[in-house]
Amino acid sequence: MSMNLRVSAFMAAALSLAFLAACSVSHNRSETGETVTIRTPAGGINVNDSVDPKAIGLAVYPGSRPHHDNDKDSGSVNMEMFGMKLVVASFESDDPPAKVADYYSKEVRKFGNVLQCKSEGVTFNPHSRNEWGCEHGETTDVAAAASGGGLELKAGDKGNMHIVAVKPHGGGTEYALVYVRTGKGESL
């Protein structure tokens, strides 16, 4: 092996060890939930299954309770990594979807113009830099969409998005409050 190749291999190994040594992982479990934090020289990831709805910027519909798909599901996530932030909280209410949708139609307006979309799940389809899209088409009848296949209410822009997804659940409503920030811009 040539001297230059040995020096290059040694430098690559030394840099790899330095990178790994600079990484840290922590896991905390408490009564309020679990938090996993990973820090690297290139950035970090923080995942927390206990969400304060204030982190989303939307109020919780009165009388709601957290929604869990199963016993191990917290129904929420608060995650930051490499300049992106995602906060999701799922709830359910005994009220009909139309009533919950009406409440959030007003609530989400504080973040800008609201796009009302027919839904089959939460999606984001930008058509241009700051434009939202509806995968299943827009709706003008919020009550019918919420009571049918579901409804998404979207406000903000591509870098700072607020979404409310509403769908029927048994005799009531399941809904998710979502906040997405991309880049290192201002939150909420």
C-alpha cells in the first residue's frame, strides 16, 4: 500500500471515529410520554410522543380526548430534525364531524387563507413554491366532506403549514392537528 493511500485511509478512519464520538443518543420515559434525542455534528433529531397542542398553534376542540389506534400508540408526535419540525396530535370527539369541522374552519383561518379539501388522509401536494393542493379535490361543502370520506383544512404556506384532518369515527369524530415547518424559518 502506498504512503498516500495509507494516510488517506487513516484520515478517513479518524474522521469516522470523531464523527461517531460526537454523536449522542438519549431516551427518557416519564408519566407524560417518551422522548428520544439524537445529536450529531450535522444536526439532530428530537422525537417526543407527548404533544402540547400549543406547539401546533390550534386549540383542542372542547370535550375532545386523545385518540389512540392501539394501547401502544400515543396518537401524537413532536419531532424536529435538520431544520424541519413536525407536530401531530390526534383526538376524538363524540360530536359529529360537521360540528368539529365548522369549529376548525374558523380556528385555522388565523394562519391565512384556508384550502378545504376532500380527504382520504393527510396529504401535502404543493403545485408551486407557496401553493397548497388537494389530492382528492377541493370542496365548498365542509359539512358533507367531513361527514363523508373526510376533510382537510390547510392554511399557511409551504414553509409553515397548519393542517386539520377530520373524519367520521364510530358515532363521533376523529381528527388530527398538524403543524409542519420546513427550513429554519419562524415557527407558528
